[in-house]
Amino acid sequence: MDTIRLMLAALFLALAISEPVYAGRSCHEVKPDAATVQKALQLALRTREALDATGAEVALVGRVGRDMSKQGLRYSHMAFALRDHPKGRWHLTHMLNQCGTAESALYDEGLGNFFLDDVFVFEAIVVTPAPALHARLLAVAATPLPLALHERSYSLIAHPYSTRHQNSNQWVLEQLAAAMAAPGEVFTRTQAQRWLRARDYAPSEIRIAPFERIGARLFAANVYFDDHSNDEMQAGRYQAVTVESVIRFVERAGAVAQRQVVKLP
């Protein structure tokens, strides 16, 4: 128990002194209560233990940041976890929109921050890539490609085959495409999407009724519909990149060594 307390204290200290990341949050300046902080740090600890046990140097980590059950989805946001990151033992690299705006940036942050960022359920999914993809992801991470594949214009339901906008999970998917493709085949978002289409990547379908679409454009700065077809808008069904669709794709490609769910009792 003393060891666990020390580790939790270390995580709390790292969280307390790190620069706060407000991207992707609701922008309400409400400090989390002690119970929420404790749960976030406990989940961070368990996730770190799960990552350590894989022996991997890079993995995918998803969280339940919002209630997606109406869409038949569990996880809302995915990041790359890198072992022995310059900023700490395990750090997460991911894309977030900036405080409810339509602009995004790439961030490196610790596990504690990751699970304090508007978490709906304290649960994570850890996906360990198979050896070939594992090696390629590390190679890609050391190049300018992650930045080149980032689009600042953010939309929560960005179309998987448009470069006009991008959502957080789409940035992960397009980086995976660059890693899974032959070396030198993918340098741009257009090339990544062409490669994904040729491999029959299947996006998720997000249901948004017409009256909800109007409300979304009036009250949300980070939801755009201009990259979707008229057929999608008439049907109220929009293709988008989700955590589940990313995992399905890499599993179907035989590029996953292990997946595990980490959650608090």
C-alpha cells in the first residue's frame, strides 16, 4: 500500500506542476473535486501498469470522454502512448480542439491529465500494435509526419475522406495509415485517405437529426457539416472516424498484438 500511495502522490505532483491543457474541454472553469482527482489518478496508475506489462514502447489508448451510447459507441477519444517520452515515463500524444473552438493542436501530456479531461466514465482501452506496426509507429513518430498529417480546422464529425477538417481520432488513423503503408507511400492527408479507402477502412455512422444539426451549428463552434454529402444530411447519418472504427481497422489488418480494458471497480 505504501508503494501505491507513493506512486499516486508522484502522479498527483506531476499533474499539479504540468501546464494545464484546456483543449477539448467544455471551457467551464470548474475544478475537479478530490474524489474525481483520486479516480483519475487511480485509472492513470492502472493504465500505466497495463502499458508497462505489454513491454511495448508505443500503444493506443482510448478513453470514455463523453456519453456515446446513443451512437452505439463506448470510447470517444484516442491517443498514442509513448514509453520513455522526453517528458516522462509514459506520455500521451494526441490532437485536441482548443476549448470548444474550431481550431486544434497537438499535445503531449501525462496520464493523470488525460483522465481528468472531461471523463464520463473512468475506463480506458489499451491497444498494443503487432511487432511490424509497432516498429513503424516508432519510426513515424520520429519524423515530421505527425505534424504534417495534422489539420488545425477541427470538426467533431469530420468526414473520413475529406481534408477540409479533422477530428482527433482521424489524426490517429491517418498516422496509422502512414505507418502501415509502404515506406514513402504516405506523406500527406490526401495520400493517407487514398490508402485507407483502398484498404476498405469502414468509418462509424453518427446519427444527427436535422433539428439537432441546426442546433449544433448555432451553439457549437467545433461541428461542421460542409464536408458531408447531401445524402448524409438528408438521412441524418454522417460518416466519421471513431475509436471503435480505428480499432476494427487495425484488428482486421492483423496489426494488433493485444487489447485490454482498464477500469475502476
